[in-house]
Amino acid sequence: MNRLVVLEMRESVAVLHLNRPEKRNAVNDELRAELIDGLEGIAGDRSVRALVLTGNGNGFCAGGDVSAMAGRLELPPSEVGVRGWERQQRVHRAQSLLHELPIPTIAAVNGAAAGLGADMAMACDFVVASSAAAFTWSYIHRGLIADGGGLYLLPRRVGLARTKELIFSGRKVEAQEALRLGIADRISSPEGLLAEAVAWAEELTKGSRTAIALGKAMLNQSFETSLASLFAQGSQAQALCYTSTEHRESVVAFLQNMPPTPGKGDV
């Protein structure tokens, strides 16, 4: 049986390919389960220092599988709510894992990123979009809210008013507008997309893994955290950094006028 999520390692960069191209990588229960397994494995593997998420075929991710939504319409009314709640827990588990990975993450958006697919891109730290890519928070066209974290993640990229406009309209945002609005951080040619994303990911593996993990966790909460609280968290995080092999080796290298080898100590 074909895997619906394929892991490829390029040195210390993990590349996760959504692999349901005939459905534009629409997320069904099986793909979601494999994605969760893949992300959990990456989170627990300290030799992995960055992640690139992309889609096979012409689309990044078309969102939730509409055929599964059709099946939900056939359920007895007494089952709809609890089944929906159970599904939401799995959606949120996958999105939380992606958002909270203790390494840099890059979405290489090779085509359409719709609904949950757009939210998956926003859950990554950075977005490289193909010139053929497009984003749409299309939930409204199915009578739904953005349940993949878009209500939280998108305002942090484009602001509250713009988020409301994109989510209330469900309109398509082409690559160049996505770059202008801040949905995407870089634009690439379709043929160079994955190589550019992996190269950027490799650049982000040069620093201390410990410092990146701690800093990312704090940054992800910084909009909801007071400065005093951030200072308190920072004191604890810095104390951990002081004890890391990476910090000790980089200081010794500096004092001995030797080139540092950051990021290689604590793996």
C-alpha cells in the first residue's frame, strides 16, 4: 500500500511529502494519521534539525476531503457531534505538532493550499511558495469555520482585518499577492521550489538546536505573554542554554580563535 505521507531525509533536513496527488493531497483520516506519526517521529529525533513540508503532484493540500464530509451527512444526528469532536481532536493534534516542532519548519507550497491546507502552511515557521501556488481559506464555502488554526495563525502574519477579509470571503490569493501580504515569505520557480526550501532549511540548521527550540517555544507564545513573563521564561531558558554542549563548545572555539561548529553538540 502506498504511503500517504512520505519522509525523505536530506542530511539533517527532513522533507515530508503529502502523497495523495490524485486528490490534490486532500486530508482524509489515513493521511492525517500518517502525518501525526511522521511529525511525532521527527519531534523525537534529535538528529533532525529542520523540516520542509510539501505536496506531491500539482497541489500542496486541497484541505479536508469533501467525500468524508459527504459521509458525515449520512450519519444519524446523534452521532454527528461526537464524531465531529473526535475528528477535531485529530486535526488539532496534527496542527499542534507541526506548529510546536522544536526545529525550524518551512512549507514549500507547490500548488493550491486550500482550507486546512492553507492552515498547514501557516503552522510552519516560514513559507516558500511556487509562482504557481495559491492560498484560499475556503471553509466559508462549506459553511465551516477555519478549524486548522487559521483563526490564530493567520492574524499573526497579515493582521486581524485582513484575516477577516480572507476568511469571510474565502477568496483565492495568488503567489505574488501572498508575498505582498506576508502569507508567503519567498517566491520560487516551480522547478526550483523544493531545492530552495531545503537550502533555506539547511541554513537554519547552523545554530544551536537547544537555543532554537527554546526561543521558538517562547516566540510562539509571545503575543499572549507580558514582557515580565517573557523575561522570566527567558531566564529559565538561558540557564538551560548555559549548560548545553553547544554553548560550551562555541565559547571555547571563540576564545581559541577557532571556527565554531554550532548545532553539533547536543543531538
